[in-house]
Amino acid sequence: MRRRFMEKKMMKSNGAGSRSSAMKRRRLLSAAAVLLICCLAFVGAAGAEEWYDPTATEYIIDSKEDLLAFAAAVNTGDTFAGKTVKLGAEIDLSGIEWSPIGGDSVYFAGEFDGQGYTISGLTQTTGTRMGLFGLVEKAYLHDFTMEDVLFTVSANNARVGAVAGNLQYWNVLEDITIDDIKIIINGNDGLVGTVTGYAWKSQLGNVDVKNAVFIVNGEGNVIGGHTAYGRAHVWDTGVTGNNAHWLEGTVQTIDGVEYVLQNYFAGCDVDGVKMTLNGDVTEAGGFFGSDTYNSHSNYFVNSHVTGLDVTCADGTSQTVGGFVAWNGGTTAAGTVKGFDGCSVSGTIKGANGIYGGFVGSSGGRAHSYSGASADVDITCTGYAGGFVGKTQAYSTHKYTFTDCSATGDVKGNVAGGFAGCNGLSGDGKSVYVAYNGCSASGKVEGSTYAGGFIGEVNPELPATNWNTVDSTGNLDITGCSASTDVSTEQNGKIGSLIGYFDAVANGDAIEGNKILLGLGGNTYPGNAPYNASDDTPNDVAVPYVASVSVDGNTPKYYKTLADAISSIDDNVDSSMNVDIVVFKTETPVETNIEIPGGKTITIRGETGKREDVTLNGQIATTASNEGTLTIKDLTFNVDDNIKDSTGISQTGKSAIAIWGDQTVICDNLVFEMTKPDSSAITSWWDTGIGTSIVVKDSIFNCNGQRPIRATGNVDVQDCVFNDPYRYAVQLTAKASTATLMDKANIVFKNNEINNGKEGKDFVYGIQLEGETYGCSDLVITGEGNTINAGEWDKNSESAMYCCECGKVNHGTTIWNTNDGLPEHLEPETVLFSVSPDVTSVDFGTVQLSYTPTDIKVNLTNNGDSGTTITEITGLTHFEVSVSTSHLEAGKNATLTVTPKINLPAGTHTDTLFISIFGIETPITIPVTITVTDSSDDGEIILPEIPEQPSNPSSGGDGGALSFPRTTENGGLVDFGSSKVVKAL
């Protein structure tokens, strides 16, 4: 009686005609019945008795009348057990009120083989059992389509489904499609699905639904986009029912007991289901409504819901899940509600109640979700979870969520990126809920509680049930991530992992438990995670403030930032990435730490919003000749809580103190500066240009204090300096080691400096410190900066750049800026000009076996300031070397150009591009050689070298460009988009 899927697919592909041909339209009728039919046909009579022969074992339905006759036979008591009924044609039921096959006390128990045909136009408006079949038991239904189905449900307690209102006892459905079905529900307390309203111990494979519409006006109904309600018992262990081939070998191992086959759904899809819920619906699921009965299993494999669209009327209360609304029941060993590789996508617009992207509410006992995904956007005023709205566990069984994902946006009163609420019911003190390798992303908004992963952990859950080191606790979150954007209303609780957990507030003890071991991503509840350990007196809970992860491995959690830093031992080298996440807490996190040098370390605020996480104290680096420290997404309080760990007065009052040849990157920071004579960022005097400070997108609220003091390379961009002491950036070097600043690169772009009453009367962008200190050969590049000098600059002394250093060799200090000068200052024009002595290079014609000969090109710096050759490109067939990259004023650099050996015959032309610091357009020189295999010798014939252009300052072929500058104090150059609003 059973067919394999491939046999079914081949049968479908052969078409209805071949099926009829294969059947040869045989009817196994008795001789008397045949004679009776012939006689009745002759006289034009028609009726059920003409089609139905109770002694036959196989029947063919060719017409609407045949189908009505089949229904009449079942409804008068023939179960068709052991018999097969087949469709032999398309059946159109339009224009009649359908009465189902089977009802409350009569049922179909045979095989119904649709042979790929379609039944269309089924309409039913009365009754409590609604569908093609009203009731089936131990039946096998397969290979047919139902189209254009309409149910209007007026009765209470109805069971509705296009295939069967009620599947009872060991039924198998496979290869069935429901296309275009509309169900209007005015009655109350019904079980209504597109395929079936009620499934008991049945298995469904490749039963698909397309374009389903529900309009629900009644109260208390259970709605399923595929199946409304499922129930099964495990005590009938000697009976497995009609076990289809795709179920064979299934084993359930959640508690070590072999799986006893119950309701099973494999490869069943729902594509396009729209639900308008005007009444208080008990449960509504995009695929499955509810499975609440104790001691049963429903198992779903590779089944999917797409195009979900649920709208709940204002003022109603529902439990809605994108795939299943309510998952409950199961008490016996070896039973489980399982979801493996299933998915759902769409939207849910809820009201009050419980809403989940995959499952609305998961209650009862043993449940398993594996590899399932939900991409559902949810808005409501109740509980909302990207995957599960609420877990309502009790007894001693397990809920496990493994490798599941939620990617939709979630908004509710209590909202979580993955779970809205991890709650309890009944005797929930020993429940176990495990999230393993799950992820949540998208936006989370919770008006009361909002968590990136879980919105709320029910306060009834005692702290002793949190995940422990050996994972024996009751809440286990392992290897999960929450990369969500989380927000709440004023006075709401918020957390990147858990929005709210109130175990400590309720006085529950915390006994040696660790919080959320193995968690990836952001990691703490909104009112802070808790830990109690042997060194905590009386088990008083204290918050974790940071986690440390090395090369993406499982993070470890620490109660102080100093403890977190101390965990970075000598086994961690510069090739390994250390990620230190500082959690959002109600009070600033104490800092005053030394960061080991020579490593690659990132210290960041967990939310990515700098205003969320505040540090109070100093971060100092230790001496090293390598390493990169990145500090981002934080606020620093620069106040009296800073404790000097450097032992040097110049850095002792700095929030970030740098020592050693390493790079420090400061990104998206805020400095709130109130400590007198303090600095935000300082590199130590003995560091030199081996130290590089990069500052981006940061705000310095200086209150008259010093923002940045540097003794090496500096790159400051897109920052705001409010009320600074005299300058935004000060360049300085220790007098005895002034050469440490030689050839330092300074970049200062798109910054805003706002002078204020707490600062000096005037302000500079960059200041080179005074006569007792020194630096030389600096390269300063700046543009797009603005000084708002304010009313305090009475004498217009503010300037973007100022040099007070008596040891600067201004002839070799390069000011390459586009920042404007004060209007009254007339700059003297000095030329930056570099010209080649040739406009092209031609090696002439050579024999194929030539010996390369070089041609020299001289570059002359005709300007008053030195510059640098920064890049030479463009050569494919030639090679080039340069005598020096640094061009002093009036000096030359020689380029030696040589053709590569073994060039093939033909003409080869490249363009030599020479980039010069301070000159916008590269110098270009064409280079050509012709290789032939017909020459008598291989000598290179050199062309004449053309004369130098007569006007190298014109910016013509010589590539020279002019820049205005002043000769005093190293000079300021060019009028650009930047400005000093009130200046020198």
C-alpha cells in the first residue's frame, strides 16, 4: 500500500492520462452490480447505489456524483478499511454545499489515492466537522490537490481542515497540496487549520499549503496555518500505526528512551498565510496551533512557513507563534516536542498576549528545537521574542534550543531578541532550559524590559538555578550571541543579553554559580549579572564588569577591570587578538590599570554607544617596541579618581597615558574633564615617533584642561574640542632627546575647536611647545578644521598652527595644510616645485637579444621647502631606482630607468607616475622601447634628451604646483574650506 516518494514523483510527472492508462480503469465489481449499473445507466437513473459496491476493494471516482456517493457510503457506516479509493479525474465541487466524508461517529479508514488530480471549489458553511473528510482513522491519504476552498465556521467547538476536520489514530498523509483556502471563523472554541483541525498519532509528509487566509471573529479558537492541534499518547507502545517509509528508523534520545512514533511532520510547507484575528484567539500559529495534551509527541522536520502575515485587533489577547503558537504537554519518558531544521518568515502585528517569531509559548516538559530559524518582525504590547515569546516550564524535563536563530525586529512590553521571557509555571523550581549556539539579531524595543537575547528572567527562578560551572543549573546559555540594537523607555530595564533578572532583589541566595559560561557576543543583564565566589563574604552578589576573549575563544568574566587585564599573561603575543568588553553598569567602572605592551588589545564598551559605558581612572601602557591598543565606545571621567601608575608628572594626571613604541587608537570616545592640570591623552616624553596616537570621532569636554599631548606621530580626525587649555594638540619633546620628534607625521583634519571661558583667551589647533623643547623635520598635514575663538579672544590671537619651539629647523619642516589664515594676514607666496629634466624617455629600437642600458632622469626641487618622493608607479616593462626620496630645496634626485630583459618583439610603452608630497598631481613621464628581431646588433640607440621646460613653476608638463605660505614660525599655507573664525 505504501509508495516511496520517488515513485510518487515519477507518477506525478507521467500525467493523469498515463495514470488512467496504467489503471486501465478497472472496477472490481460483482456481476450483479455490473448488470445493475448498466441497466440504471440505460434508463438514465443515477445514485449512490450505482457507484458503490460494498464487496469491492478498489474504487474509482470520476465525477462529483461519484465523490458524493463515496461520502454517502462512509456516512452510512462503511469505513473502507483495507480498501482503496482513487481519483480518476479532476473534481469540481462548485455550486454545492459540501457534507464531509465521515463525521462524529463514522470515519474513513482506507486508502485515498488522488493520483495527482485536483478537487476544487469545496465550500462548507455548516457543521462541526468540516473538510473533505470529517473524520479519518488509520487512513492513508495521498497525492492530490485541493483548490479554492472556503469554510465559514459558525458552530462552536468545530474541527476544520481542508483534508480532514479530524485525523484520529495512526493516519498518514503525504504529497498533498492545499492551494487558495479561505476560512472565516465566527464560532468559538474551535480547532481550525488549513490541512486539519485535529491530528492524533498521525504523520504528514510533503503536505503543503499555499495562499491561506483566516478571518477570526470568534473567541477561544486554536488556529494553525497547517494544523491546528496535535495530540498523541505513548502508552499504546505496541501499536505504531501506518508508519510511512520516511519515518522509519526515527529515534528520540532526549532522555535516552527510544522514540515511540507519534505525530510527525516532514517536508511540509506553508507559503503565504494571512491571519486577521479580531477576537481573543487562544492560540494561532503559522504552521501549528497547539499541542497541549500530556504524554504525547509532535515532531517537525524540514518544514517551513513563508509569507506569514498576522494582524491582531487592538484590545485582544493572543498567543501567537510564527511556526507554532503553544508547545506544551509531555510527561512520559522518551517523548518530546521536536523541531528540526524548520523555519518561518513574515510579520506579526500583535496586541496584548504572547508572541514569538517561531514559537509563541513553550510550556510543559521536554521540548527540543534544533537548527530552526525565525525571521519575523513582531510588534505588540505584551511579551515578544524573536524566536520564543515565553518559556513556561515546570517539572523536571528539559527545554533545549540548539543552533537556532532569530533575525527579526521585536517590540513589546517585555522584549528579547531570542526569548521574551524565561518564565515558570507549576513546580518550576527544577526546570532546565538550555540555549546552545543560538543567535539573535535585529532591533529590540521593550517598554519595561528589553534584552538582546532574553527580555526577562522570571524572578521566581532562584539564583541557585543559574548556569553553573558543570552546567547542572537550570538556565544554561552556551556559545550564543546577541548582536541586537536594544532600547527601552525611561525607567525600563535593559541589557545586551538579559533585560531583567531579579533573583537577588528577592533575597534568593547565590551559591558558587557562574554567570552564562561560554557566551559569545555581548553579555550581561540590564541590572548587572551576579557572581558569588569563595572570596565574597556571605555570598554577597557583585557585578561582573568585563569579559576577556583571546582570538575569538570563549570569554571569561571578571569583577574588576584590573582582574581582566591581569588575565592577559605572557603566553599572549602580538599576533593574538585580545577583546576586552566592558559592561554597562549603573556606576562608572573603576580603571587605574596598566595595559601590557607588545600585544594587540581592544578595550570596548559592550553596546557600541560611548555614552552607555563609563570608565573612571587611568589606562596606562607599559614600555614596548610593538603592539596596538584600541580603546573605543567609552566615556572617560577625567577627575580626582585618576591614580598615577606612570610615576611621571606629565602623564600622572592623564586618562590615557602611553609609553613605548606602539600604536594607540582612540575611537568614538568622550572625555569629561574636571581634574585640574589634567590631560585626556598623553604620550610619555621618552617615547618618540615610534609611538603613534590615532584619535577619531571623539569629544573632549575639556573645561580648561589639556586634550592631547604627543611626542610622536599623531592622527586626529573628526573630533570636537570644547573649551580646551590653549590647544587641541600639543607637540613636545624632552629637551635632552628633542630628536625623538624628528620626521614625525602629524595629521589634523575636520576637527572643531570651541574656545570657552574656562580656557585661555585664545586657542590653537596644533601647538609646537616652547623654547626649551625641540623637534624638527615634521610633516604636518591638515584640512577642514575650524576654530570658534569666541568672545574671549580679545586680541584675535587664535591660530590653527603655532610654533613656540626655538629648535625647529623651519627650512625642513613641511606645513602641508589647507586651513585658512586670519583675514588680515597677507601670506608671502613660496613655490613648491619639482620638475624632471625630460618629458619622456625613449630607448629607441633594439634587437630581440638586447643588453639593457639605463637612462637617468633628474628631478629638481625648485621651491624653498623640502619635500619627499612618496611613490613611483606605472612601470610594467621597465625598472626604476631612485638615489634619494627626500628632496631638499634646490637639490636633485636621480631616477635610473632600465628596460627589463627578454621583452618580446614589439613596442612597449609605460607611463612613469612620480608622486611628490605637497604636489597634488603626480609627474608623468612616458617610457618607450621597441624590440625587433631584424636588427644587426643589440645596441640601444638613445634619443636626444629634450630641454627642461622654460617655466617649471607654471604647473605644466613639469608637474610643478604653487602653494601660499608664510615664512614666519614655519608657515601656514593655502586658503581652503577651513577657517579660524576669530584669529591672529
